[in-house]
Amino acid sequence: MVLPIYLYGQPVLRKEAEDIDKDYPDLKQLIQDMYETLTTADGCGLAAPQIGRSIRLFVVDGSELGEDYPDCATFKKAFINPEIIEESDKTATYSEGCLSLPGISENVVRPETIVIRYLDEDFNEHEEEYSGFRARIIEHEYDHLQGNVFTDRISPIRRQFVKGKLSNIAKGKTTARYKTKRQ
């Protein structure tokens, strides 16, 4: 089932998400619904707060990016209760957008490589290193679990430039080509 994506201004996007356990109701179905929502919206990552759930869960699917980023071609997985435990000093800048902030994209500086500990859909623990665009997707979605959005990471002057757009999104004065939830 395609779920509505919560837009900037919704309080759930600014709340730090809570860990879940394997008894979380209908978790497998929720993950499938998140993948379906992500595909319908043409995104590469979706965090639970973006669908109104303040839980530590996000899904990624980089398959559509495979032509430009070959390491993303088979990058599809769910991350439950993730924790980034290491970040490289080396950074990279890339233009990011977000399904919760339609119509906005800005250059964001992030660590090039990360190590993340997480649980998969079957609650098996993993500790893995990611770099390049896969790391960026993870870091972006991880920020959502911390109550942050990518515009929190841009320079103060760029933040001033997007302030009006953010205000319009929060007031419901924006459109998206996918199902959304406004305040």
C-alpha cells in the first residue's frame, strides 16, 4: 500500500525516533509498504518519520541509480535501529533533495565513508562500511531518525535562500507528484 509522505512542517519530522523490537506490529508489511511508497515517489530512501512513524527504521533502494552509480544497482535493504558508529574525515559534496521537501535541492557536505550497525528485517545484526553514494543515501535517511532534514546541513546563507520555500511547504503551498500528508 502506498503511504502518504509527510511534508516539512509536520512535527514527526523533527522528533528523534525510538528503537523498536521484533514485536513491532506488522513490521514486515510496513517495510513492504515503505518500499512501495518509495518506488511510487521515485526516491532512493525513505525513513519511517516521513510516513508519520517516529521509529528507527528506514529503507533504501538505489536500483534506479545503477546506471550512474553501479554500486547502487543492487542496493536495496531495510535498516532497523541503525547507529552510525564511524565516519571518515574525508567529505564529499553533492546536491540532495528529499521527498518531504519537494522542489528543494541543495549541496550538502557529508562524510565520504561510514560504518553503520543495524538490524535487518529478520532482526539479524550487521556492521557494515559504506562509501560514496550508498553512504550518502544512508546518512540522509539516518538524519531523519535524528529529527533532522538535509537543509539543516547547508550553509546559513543558503538556508536563508530556501527559507521561503520551506515556509510554503509547511503552509501547504506546494505540490508533489506523489501522495503527501500536510499539517
